[in-house]
Amino acid sequence: EPSEASYASGKPSEASYASGKPSEASYASGETSPAPLEPLAGHPGVFFEVIVVDDCSRDATVRRARRYPAKVIRTAGNAGPSLARNLGAASARGEILVFVDSDVVIRPDTLGRIFDRMDDRPELGGVAGITALECPYANFLSRYQNTFLRYRYLTMPEIIATPWASLMAVRRDAFAAVDGFDAAMKTYEDYDIGYRLGSVDAFFYLDKELDFVHHKQFRFRRLFTDYLRKVANMASYHLRMRLGGRKAWEAKKPRTWHGHAPHFPPLPVGMPAGAVLNYLIAGPTIINAVVALALGAGGPYLWVSLGLLLLGPLALTRLWLY
């Protein structure tokens, strides 16, 4: 059914949209969630429902979300974004599921662009967006990371297997064919579902004009630990896949999500060399940038040495896993 929605404004959190027809999941985002809800009022002629999945927040997230014409679901415990997104998708009635993180603000024409693109390209499994150049935070590291992520996606091809879950739309049939997100994964879940969707011919169109404002602030400690955690999680994931996870999935997956001959070439295993090099240099680059800003604050070369010692082996391990 058509639903007009508008957002308030709150604080970032893990989130998801579901439905063609959006749905959002959030945890502790009472200050900027429902920020994504406000632009939804600007979608004339687009019919959708809004589902907000609250991942057991302890703040005002639920109370704020209930101010808007949205269905609010609460998880039984703080389970992470994958389970929350699956719950939202299960409750949605639409044929297109649009996932949007609660620290993301979309444009007034976002849903219209997504639906038009998927109508034009019925062979696609979904559509993905990228972060806007606009950054809501003035500090250097937030702007650096925001620009780096935008650059990374701008250099990717038009058809991709790995969407950015902060803003992704997927056909319900394709989502169901791979059993949705892996509820056990709290990070790297977008890469995992992208691999599984790609293996059943559900590829994504990367719309580089479909941008969103990402309300995620980075300081040195958060950026450094976030990078380490992601690299470690990637290494762990690919190790599990090499030790049998990929064969187990290939044995049970359907041939294609749509039941017809594949529209796209087989999914390549691994990551392009350019993307690997991005990760190899990303951590040291971040540290060197911080050191350059901190010159005179004492001990900059100690930070450089520590960063290279920690990031080098992790990045090389990840390269070996590919």
C-alpha cells in the first residue's frame, strides 16, 4: 500500500531497509535515526511501505520512529544488522527490498531512480548506491574516509557482485533464493550476500548517481580499529570459504535465482588486484595522514612503525587468501 513517510533526525546506527518498500533496522540511533525517513515524503507516484527494525536500542529510537507512518519491529536481543535486515524483509510485502542503514540519508528521488532502473533492467538482481562527496562532519578523518569510499566505488565497473549494504535494493525472489543475509555475520555481511547472490546470477547495477549522505564520524582510534577489524574479518571469512564454505554453498545453491539461463558470466572468485592494493595501502595511508597532522605532538614515527607492523601482516594475509 502507498505510504507517505518522513523522518525525524537521530544518531547513526546499524540499519536496514526492506521492501520495495523500504525497511530499516537500527540500534542506538535515537539522535539521527529516523533521519532516513524524512526524504521518503518526497517520492510522489512511488508506492512503498516503511519498516523500521530496532535492534534492542536503549535510547529513544523506537519512540522517535513511531512518530512516522512506519511499521516498527523489535528484535529479541541485540543481534546485529544481518538478522535485523532479514526480519524486515520477512515482514515486507513488496517485490523489491530496499535496505538503508539508519545513519544514511537518501535523496528525495532515490526510490524512483531505483525502481526505474530495475524496471528497465529486469535481468538485474538489484541496484546499489554510493556515498556522496558531501560529508556531514568537518574533521579531516571523516572527510578522508568518506572520500576514499566514494573513490573506491567510482572506480568499480557498472555491474558488480558486491553491493554496499548502506543502500542496496534487491529483488525479493533473488533475496529468497540465497536465504537472505547470514544472521551470524555482524560485519562483512554485504560481501557475503553479494558473493551468494552473484553465484545465482543476481548481479547489481552500480548507479554512481544514486548517492546518499553517510552520517558516520571517524576519529583516529575508530578508523584505525575499524580497519583492523574489517581486515581480520575478511581474512577469517575467506579462510572459512577456502576450508569448505564455498563448496558447501555451491552444493546447495540453485543454478540461477530466476530459473532461466544465466544473463551474466560466472562470478569470478577473489578480488581484483587493484582492490587488494587499495586495502594494502589504505591503512598505512591513513596513519601517515594522521602523523602528518600530528607533527610536533610527539612520537609520530612510533605511530608509523606501529601501524605498519600491525597492518602489513594482516594485509598480506588477506592477499594470500585470494
